[in-house]
Amino acid sequence: MPTTVRELMTETIKTAFQPEKAKGVDTIVQFIFTGAQASNWYVVVKDQKCESTEGLHPAPKMTMTVDSEDYIKISNGELDATMAFMKGKVKVSGDMGVALGMGKYFVFGK
């Protein structure tokens, strides 16, 4: 289970990615982490591969803003992503379909 954003975005995301469920996906997701481990990361999903890079992407299809500790809890299965979104803990801008699709090809907390 990840304890830092860096661990989550460099290691955990690779094991959570389900390439067989990402056929035809071509997207870029920007993560804006706030709070104790504030940082920016973006994830490119294309050709059934997932690559995470620290920094800001010039043209993401969707941007997710979330407190770093809350996202670690989501990835550990301690906080439900849908509930976090409904409570305003996760903010999404851009293509909402990308946010919905992520639950299919990323499996966290298992």
C-alpha cells in the first residue's frame, strides 16, 4: 500500500493498471495533489500502456484535483472514490467520461 504520492504515482499505479481493460483508450489525466504532499503528476494511457510523469501536461483531457492524503486513502481502499467525489474531496474538470472510465482500467485498494 502506498504511503506517499511519489510511491503511488511511480509504483502502485503500474500494478493497479489493467491493460486488457484499456483497449482503445488514448487519454491524458492531470493530477493536482494538494495538502501535505502537494505535487503535480500526469498519466498517459495509450496503446494499453500507462506512463506516469511528474509535472504539468500542456493539454490533459481531464484534470483531477485532490488532497494528497485523500488520494492515498482512495488508492489503499480506505476511501471510496465515488463518495469522495460526491463530498467534494475530488474535483474533476474536463472530460468527465475519462474520470468514469478510469475505474475500469485502474483497480486500487485490492
